[in-house]
Amino acid sequence: MTEGLRDTHGEGTRLDPWLGAYAARAQAMRASEIRALFAVASRPEVVSLAGGMPYIGGLPLEEIGDMMRRLIVDRGETALQYGSGQGDEALREQITQVMALEGIAAHADDVVVTTGSQQALDLVTTIFIDPGDVIVAEAPSYVGALGVFRAHEADVVHVPMDAHGLIPVALESTLARLQAERKRVKFLYTVPNFHNPGGVTLSLERRPQILEICARYGVLVLEDNPYGLLGFDHEPLPALRSMSDDGVIYLGSFSKTFAPGFRVGWAVAPHAVREKLVLASEASILCPSNASQLAISSYLNHSDWHGQIKSFREQYRDRRDALVGALEENIPSASWNVPEGGFYVWVKLPAGLDSKSMLPRAVTARVAYVPGTAFYYDGQGADFLRLSYCFPTPDRIREGIRRLAGVVDAEMETVRIFGTGAADRSGSVEFPSPDLA
Ligand SMILES: Cc1ncc(COP(=O)(O)O)c(C=O)c1O
């Protein structure tokens, strides 16, 4: 029977006899060329400024270990059993308290627990997107969201940001154009706080403006907010969801404020949407992990999680300062924003440089970053790169930037002699591996 399938499609190769059998949506799923380079980048001698991996060494691991042991001894029969498709009720209640820190007044019944907010992105896309539907997203956008959108054959239209986040007039003119073209715009995907990869935060003033524009055009807002509690200088701004209950689906996560290894995130959605999210999640995973959910729940009950977030903020602020200081000192020909929280600095390279073609030289010099092209649907971004300061120590960050400065100098010399290395990448999207997302 399987042979028959191979014969029918007739496009197999020795490497993949099933090539002709894939669904159309799988054709676009290809590992990026830069993955191989990142396999090298994970070696200890390379300073990786590429990954968005939280600094897990900053957690009280002994205490968490004791807590996990107690959880299995005391509540193993629940923790190791299947659970509810919507998620553990006690955890959902606690999640409402976490969200209250950003002004959201939700009920536990509004919350759907997911396997990381990544699964929530997938569920929302599953229930809203038919092939060819349009998703409007910031330029640049989170690479993991672009991967989900591509897997569902969405068409992504980017809207620019500036230092204050998504630009309302640009959003308005894009929605007006798409409406005139009779495109089916399903939602706006936005990361309002400490953007990945842009590092910027949507200003307080713009938040109601974005909601008003989307409401006028009948476009739902998908607010993805894993970094909101990791601000360095001030209290969190009110979430978009706190200003609109029925126009916003909100996504949260414990990955950046606690630990991604538990894979616990959540979605809050208008009631009818929430129903569909639960059904879609049950169809895909039956239920989120009870062991992970109960671990997070007892962490929130018994640990000083507010203190832990404060400590993370301080450590990430030091690392941000180390990165920005080293950029000023070593690569003044580039430009960048100074993020007020989160993990990322978005760097514009000196004219003529191409971050993707420069990557092999960087990895050879034992420093890694993610090229800007990964964060656009349409191949733009070669003149940018993303640097993450969350994982390496301040000293390693400074060393990494010194190495990167050498690479930039050498690349500028090459460009001076041979001209620009920028290639035409229209239509190509990079999908670096998950630890780089
Ligand atoms: C903007 C954004 N959304 C979602 C995610 C996914 O996070 P998780 O699935 O670990 O909750 C990430 C991870 O880097 C992210 O940066």
C-alpha cells in the first residue's frame, strides 16, 4: 500500500521517498540554511547572542527540586494523570492573578492553559485561518509566530514599528488598502511589550488607538505578551486586553518569567472563541501536562515568584547594559534601540552589510546572532540582526560584541573592495531552531 502511494505521487527522491505525498502546507516547512551554523553556535567556545533562552541559572534550583519531589509524593496520582482540556482550574485562577498585574480583569473560566504560548499561537491560527487569509503583523515579527502562520498558509502583511511600537497611521492605511483589495484580514498579531525581536514597547497613548482602528475594521487583535513583567524601569503598562474584552485574544506564558521547560502558557479569549480553542486543543493534545501545571501552581503558591521576577529583571538589566555599552564602544557604525525590558536588541548594520551572508564569518569568529531576515515573511531584514542578552553573563556578552566588531570591520572591508553582499531574498523565510526563537 505504501509503495502505491509512492508510485501515485511519483516525486520521491532517495532522501525522501514521500516527497510527493505531503500536504501543500508542508511544502513550505523547510529547515533554514542557517540551522547548521547554529548547531556549531551552541558549542561552548561560541558566544551565542542568538537564542532567546532565559537565564535558568538564576532560579533557586534546589528549592524547585524539593518542590517537584513533594508534588509527586503528595499529589502524584493527579500530577501524573490526564487532566482537563481547558487546564487545571486552580492554576487558571492563579493565572488571573498574574494577569491582574497588567490590569486584566479575567475570570478563570476565560483562561485556556496551553503547552507554551506557542501552542496557543497555533490554536488561534487553526481556528481562524483558511489558506490565503491575511494576518497583519508588525515588521519585524516573532519568528515562531511566522512559522505557525506559514504552516497554515496564511498571507502575512507587515506594518512598520518605530521607537513607540506599531505605528497607528500605518496600521490604518494598511487595513484600508486590504479592505479595498477585498482581502480577508483575520487578525492583527502584536507583541506590545519588549518586542521580539524589535525590543520596543507600544506606548500607552497608542494602545487605545490600535484597538479603535482594529474595531473599526472588524479585525481581532492577538496580543502576545510573554515579556510584559520583565520591564527594567517602570511598572507594566496596561495590556490591550485590559482595554477590550471582546476584541482581543491575549496570550501569556511562564517561559520567560519562570522556566520554559515546563511548557506552560495560556490564552484568554472572548467566550465563544475560548470554546473553540478548548476543542482545538483537545483535538491536538487532549490536555496540557498536569505535572507541569501543578508544578507551576505550587511554585506560585509556595515560592516568592514576585521576588524571582524582580531578580530576573535586575540580571537582565545588567546584561542589557553590558550589551549596549559594548556596542557603543566597539561597533559605533551600527545603530540600535535600547530596550526597557525583555531580552532583545535590534541592530541596524552599517550600509551595505548583509547579516545573513555575514553569519558564517561571525560563527568562525565564535559569536552568533540571528539574521534579521528570520523575522520577516517576505525576505526583508538583511540589514538588521537580533542580539539576545538574556543568557550569557555580562563578561561573555562584552567578549561576544568584541568578536562581532571584528567581523563587522572585516565585512565592511570586503564590501569596500567587492561591493555589497546583499542578496535578493524575496519570498524566503528562515526558521531557526526552537531555542533561537
Ligand atoms: C513573542 C513570543 N511569543 C511566544 C513565544 C513562545 O513562548 P512559549 O511557547 O515558551 O510560551 C516566544 C518565545 O520566544 C516569544 O518570544
